[in-house]
Amino acid sequence: MTATSTSACTYSGSSNASTAGSTRAASRKARVYMFREFIHAKYPDILLPSPPTTACSGRQSPGEQIVTVLDCAGGKGDLSWLLRNVDGIDAVVIDPRITKSSHILKSIQYLRDHPDEAERRSVPGLQTYQPLAALLPRLEGKAEVSDFASPRHMRILVDSDLVEAIRCYRRDHTDDDKFDRWNQYWQSATRRGQEATPLGYKEDDEADDNRTDVQIKIAQEALETILSAKLVVGFHPDQATDAGIDLAKELDIPYCVVPCCVFPSEFPNRRLADGSRVRCYSELIQYLQERHAPSIRTESLNFHFTDTAKNLVLYSP
């Protein structure tokens, strides 16, 4: 799929009709479930579950293999929560906003308390379909909802500074001071992350980061986590779109992102092949396709494309 004419500055996405009748399946909260399914379909050999104890802590024991996924601009962390608790993947949110899973836990508790309703909502194609209800059998291993694991979290921006810091560390093979430079970056990045105020963001007492075990605060742990990643994902990552793809390419791992907002004033150096500036969504898609050709692929997720519900996935094999 390719973008339409840039002069029109419009884009028409596509969707599968199977979820069209379900308001829950196509709701803003549920779209990330479709992205999770897409990720599994495209990367089955990468997303092998980690051992249960490893998936909960994100830390490797001798002989264990951890599958780490970087969730760029993951917001509250819904995608990472699903990857961790449903799939056993060490998904790590990288976003200045602190993660929060209380809304998922409340839904799980409701479905457990109302099994007939859970069964009714678990049937795909019906108007009542709720993706979380369909996943409920895979979440039965925890007796209490409080036993579920929150995804690990780096409270930093996914930006060109992060990409450059990783690039410098990986390429300075003979530099004894390269970790010191990474540590300097990390201290600055975490400070900027805590000071960032994304549009509409508000912290609250239910945030997961009130639990210290989910926060990655040590420079060494952050570096090892990033360097061990097998996949970079981003669902509507906004300003992190370019840097998320660049980070994956620097790490030589696949990426899978669903771009959304353009922010043309924040990225004045984006240029199409004809030299024109990127001003709108269709041009952003064209720009990313041109910049990352020939490896970049595109497909649409299974919900209707609208101005506020972009469904086009850009990914690498």
C-alpha cells in the first residue's frame, strides 16, 4: 500500500469488516490488541515466551534466554502489559509518562466476577466482542489481579539523542570511556524525561511506577536492556516514530510501528524525495517509505481508518 497524492494531503486506509460491528473491538482501548496480534503474526520466531520468573523480573538467570521488546512511546503500557502477562515477553516501555495498568486489572476482575458476561464478550465477530475477554483463559495463572506483572519502564524520550548515544556506544570498540559517555547521556535523559509534560498527560496515585521494581533507573541496566532487544514496536508513537525506527536499524533488529500524528513544526527537516516538506499524514507515510526503502513494508490493522484511528503498520521483515 502506498500513500495517495501529496498534493491532496489525504490518505485512505483500509480495514477488515469482521470487527466493524463491535464497538469494543474497534474502540481506542482495543486497537492495541489488534496490533499485538499483528506483531505475533509477523514475528513468530522472535516472540518466543521467556521463562515465567524471567518475564516478571526482566532479569536474566544463567542459561535463560530473554526476549526483550522495546515499546517506544508506549504511554500507559497496555501493549507491553499484554506482551508480558499474556505472552511472557519482557516488553519494556520507553516513555516519559509513567505506566498504569489499573484499568486492565479492573476489567479482568469484572470479567472473572461475571463469567457469563465474559463468555459472551469472548466471541469474535459479535457486537459485544471484547478482546480482553477472549484472552482471559491465558490469564488464569494468577489467583489475584494484583499478582500480574507490570512492564519495566524507562522514563526517557525516544529521540535522536537516544539513537546517537547507542550508536556511539556500539561503534566505539576501543574507547574505554564509552560507558562514561553513555552514563552522562542517561543522567541527562532521565532528568529530561521527568521534566517532560506530554499533551494531556497527568500523573496519578495508581501509576505502576509507584512500584520501584518496574523502573529502570540504573544506566547499566538500561544499556543492557536496549542492546539485548529483539524488536522495536510503537503504536501511535507520535514524535518517537522516526527515532524508534532509527533505533531498531542501529540495533540491527526489526521494527513495527503504527504512525499517527505528524508534528510538522517539530520536524522541519523531514523532506520528501522532491524536496518538499512533510506537512500531513500521507506525506509522513511517503517520507518514511522513501527513507527506509526497500526493506520497509506496509499493512493495515483490522479496524476502520479515521483521522484519530490510524491503522497503517510500517514494519521491517
